Amino acid sequence: MSLTHGDLANPNNRLLSLRNACRKAPSFTRTKALHALSITLWYTLYQPVYICNNVISLYVELGEISRAAKMFDRMPERNTASFNTVISGFSKSGHAEKAWRVFSEMREFGFSPNQFTVGGLLSSPSLDVRVGTQLHGLSLKYGFFMADAYVGTKLLCLYGRFELLGVAERVFEDMPLKSLVTWNHMMSLLGRGGFLKECMFLFRELVGTGEYLSESSFLGVLSSVSCENDLETSKQLHCSAIKRGLDCDTHIVNSLISAYGRCGNTNMVERVFEKAVSWDIVSWNAIIGATAKGESPLKALRLFVSIQEHEFSPNQGTYVSVLSAASRTQTLSFGHQIHGTLIKNGCETDTYLGNALIDFYGKCGSLEDSRLCFDSIPHKNIVCWNTLLWGYANKDDPVTLSLFLQMVQTGFRPTEYTLATALKPCCVIELQQLHSVIVRMGYEDNDYVLSSLMRSYANNQLMNDALLLLDWSSEPSSVVPLNIVAGIYSRTGQYNESVELISTLEQPDTVSWNIAIAAFSRSDNRHGEVVELFKHILQANIRPDNFTYVSILSISSKSCDLALGSSIHGLITKTDFNRADTFVCNVLIDMYGKCGSLTSAIRVFEETREKNVITWTALISSLGIHGYGREAFEKFKEMVSLGFKPDRVSFISMLSACRHSGMAKEGMELIWKMKDYGVEPDMDLYCCAVDLLARNGYVREAEQLISRMPFPAYAPVWRTFLDGWNRCA
């Protein structure tokens, strides 16, 4: 810093030059020098209070709040700005009581507070809502709302922090002056609460004011997008951002990726990511998280591998998302590599990452590894316990209840999710014990716990006990428990009772209609009623979901009704085929295969974006039914080469295809390879193998296979063998 002769001669200019230098590049050394000069030259300065206020402000910016307070205490003369600066410093550093003490002192000395005084106090993250309400009243008394939007915006922050959204909305509506920050903050509060409709209303009002929108204007609204029903709104916001040239902003790109991910539209997720001018680690986390939750978890693993090629280092969020993707694809080896990386980095015992590892191993069925990860976490929380319990409960492991008791003894209070999970594998005695715990803890009126309790009673064949849990006297009854009861009726073959119960609902939801359709489809000779019910749903403007399509397509498959199946396919395509998940595509392939339209089955297979082992099995089965055994065998090999692990049904479909095409040798090769894929041959698989050999003249080999079976052959196996022997004879 160079000073001219005039600057050196004039103490005021010297201090102002030094102050400007400190403002441009704040440093403790320069601020101390400025402080020393202000003390030395106090009585020769033109505006000594102004200079001292600047020094205090610089100390506050550097986090030296104690030095700022000490200088303030020693000032011979002060003004309102002096008090405001110290109040703001104490507030921002979390010392709300000290800030309030300075405020009281300010009023005792006769200084009148202004909007910056109140704004400074409201900036404290530790400010109590009671004190905030007092400041709200003070602002109304002094008319600070009429000066500018500063105080009103600070009040929005306060009430938003305490989740008093109704109060925040009233403050916003009463503000005569609103800045862009005010609008953005109100939209952000509504967005965090998931109020998309209200967010969009404010967004349109803001656009109508002619105010120039900032990135924060979009971030608040995009954060309220929560499900696939919000896809159209997301596209509108995306277009608006493009129109204003904000689509290149990294923060907006990240929010768009997350929003489209929550809508389940992985195509738009990938498009936004690929068109982005620049990425940060949040961008990578957003796309990995979106693809991990979508229908393309394998893509999430590939993205994780490529992240380091772009010189980004994964963080906690990255590892959690990629472990979720690995669990969905059941790639245990990939998860082991991530676990090894975390151990190498010394963060596998972190509660957040440790919980992700417990979840990964639990979903992959490796309960021992899941328990080891759980035990290695020093600071466990209720989420860790819930995740571990889910892994054991999902395997119907009797250890679940002992883990639940251990958790309670450790001092953790079970949540509704804990209780619902613990109920899953219970036998009758354990179920009754847990039921008493639920009543004692006051969860008997919780819909989620009640539904799980009813399911558990039904699974233990205690139907009457399950039905007694429902309060039939309450009007109207809750949809969720009634859906559970209707589902119980449907599963136990009481289809009429199921449909009658659904018909009592004043406002049945999509799940209710799906249960009714499923009940009709399972009963004999009621396929016509299913079609009529489906037409009624469409006429009532109720949007069918993937479960609805699966139920109606299953009827087409059972009755070999190609016209009905192709009509439903046309409806899916017309509404948006991209919304059809892999499960729907699998049923479509199966339906076309059984209805004789192999070409359509192949076309649906090729159009299925994210294939799983069931998709490949459905195509293999369709090819086998139509006598294309060689092609089925090639598809089987292609499936294995792509990393899909064939299951029991895959082998049955493949053996059936070999049987229809006379491919006995290829079929036998598959039989000996089953154990390599973790499939233990059961009676059905041996029956298929015997039929394959006997039907193609390998009677002696079929007899040898029966003699080597690890269990006694039952009648259908011998019947199949004798039928083949008769043909050869």
C-alpha cells in the first residue's frame, strides 16, 4: 500500500486509506494497525467514531468478537452505528444474551434503535422465539416495516427456523415492502415444507412484479418438488431458467437434477447433467443419487467409477448413494470395494457412513457383515438400530426380537418404523408381546403401526384378531387400515368381501382400486368385471399406476386375451411409456409371449430401458414357448455376460426352452452349472430336467438323474419319466 505526501500529512486520509486496504483484503495485522492509529490519532480525527466503527466491523468480520467488544467498551464517544455493529457481531457469533445486553444498554443511553439494530438481533442463530416475538412487536411500534424489507425478511428467517410457517406467511403478507431476498426466502420456507402449489403461486406473483429473478428464486421452488406428479412443474421451471439464462448456473443444475430425480425421470436427469457447463461434487452426488434410486442403479456405479477421472473426490453423500445403488444391483463385490476405501480413509465408523454399510449388507443378505459394521460404530443412533433390525426382519430371522429388546435396554425409544419392522418376523407369542408394548407406548392409533400389526396377525393366520384391530365404529374409517383389511380378504380368497369393503370408502385411493382389481382378477370367471372396473377408473379421471397395469395385464396373460393386453399397452404408450417401470415391461413381455405375439414381446424387451433378471427370463420363456431354443440359449448367455445372476425361475425357463427344442446336452450343462450361481436344484427343477432327458430319448440318463436326487422323487417326477419312456418305447 502506497501513501502520498497528502495522505501522510492528513491523519484522516491515512486512516481512511488503511481502512480501504483492510476492506479489500481483511487481515488481523492490518486491522490491529488501524486500531492502533485510531487510538493514537483520536483527538485529531475529523470523524473518530466513524473510523472506530469500521475497526469494530473489521474485527467482527475476522471473528475477533472479543477484541471488537473491548474496543467498543473503551470508545470515548459512540453513536447508533457503534451499537448496531457490536450487536450484529454478538448475534452472528451466537452470543444472543450479550447482544441483548448491549441493546438494553443502548436504550439506557438514550439511543433509538433502527431497523439495523433489530435486524442484527434477529440474525442470532440462538435467539429464542419469545424474544423474536418481542422484537416483532417493537418493529411494528417503530414502523420499521415501512422503511424497507430488511426487518421483515429477518423475521421470516426467525419464524422459519422454528418451523412457524403460518406466522411467517402472515409476516410476509403484512409486509408493505418486499425485496427479492424476501420473496426468495418465503419460497424457500414453503419449499422445505413441500408446499409446491403455494411456492408456484408466489413464483408467478414474483414474475408478475417484473423483478429480475436470481438463482435463489428457482432453488426454493425446485426444493418443493417431491414426486412424479410434479414433473410438469419441474419442466416449466426448467424452461423459465433457460429463458433467463440461469440454466448454466451450477446450483440450479444441481437442483434440477435432484428435482427430476425425485420425479423419477432419469432421462431428464442425464440430459441436464450432460448439458451442464460445469460440475461440482454436489452435481455428481445429485446424479449418482438420482440414478441409484431410479431404474438404472448400474449407471450410478459407472458414474462413481468415472468421478475420479474428472478429478473430483467422493464425499459422504457420494458413498451413501453408491452403496444404495450397489445394494439394488446386489453387487456385493462392488460394495466390498467401497467398504475397503472407507476403512482406508478411516471413516467406516462414522455414524452416517456406517449406517449406509449396515443397510447395504442387510439388503444383500449378508447379515454377519451388517452386524459387524453396526458393532464398529461408536455413536449409534435410532437409525442404525432400525436399519439393522430391517435386515434381520427381511430374512424373517428370529434374532430380530432379541435385537429389539437389546435396543430398548440400551435406552433408545422405538419409533413407528422400529415397531413395524420388529413385527414382520414375529410368531404368535412374540406378536402378542409386541402388541402390548405398542399399546403401552401409545402407538395403537398410529396408522402405520396399526397396518403392520394387522398384517402380522394375518400372516400368523389370526384373521379375526387382525379384523378386531380396526375401529369399525369410527366414521369415516381411515383408508389405510381398510385397504389392509381388504388386502387380507383378497389374499385369503374372500374376494367378494374385499370388493364390498372397498366400496364402503367415500374417497378410495389408487391403492384401494388396485386391491379391488387384484381381487377380481384372482377370482374365477370375473375378468369381465375387472375390465368394467378399469373403465370406471378411467372415466372417473383416476390415473392408473403401474400396479393397476400389472393387475390388468396379468388377466390378459391368464386368459390369452391379446386384444385386451395390446389395448392396455396402447394406453400406457399414449399416457407416457417412460412412466412404465421395469415390472410393467416384464408383464408385457410375458403377456405377449403367452398370447402368441413373439414379435411384440421382443419389441417391448428392446424398449425396456432398465432390464433386470426377470426381464431377461420373461424373454427367454417367450422364445422357448415358441420353439426358439437356440435363440433363448444365446439370450441366456448374453444375460450372464452382462452381469445378471440367473435365479431358479431363469433355469426353469431355460430348461423348458431346451425341452421344446430338443437341446438335451445344453440343458444338462445348465443343470450342472446351477450351483455355480447359488441355485440349489429343487423338485421342480429336477422334474424339468427329467422331462428334458426323457422326452428327447435319454431315458437311462433320466433314471440316473432321479437316483442321484438328494430327496425322494415324488409322483410327478416318475410320471414325467414314464411318459418319456413310453414315447421312446
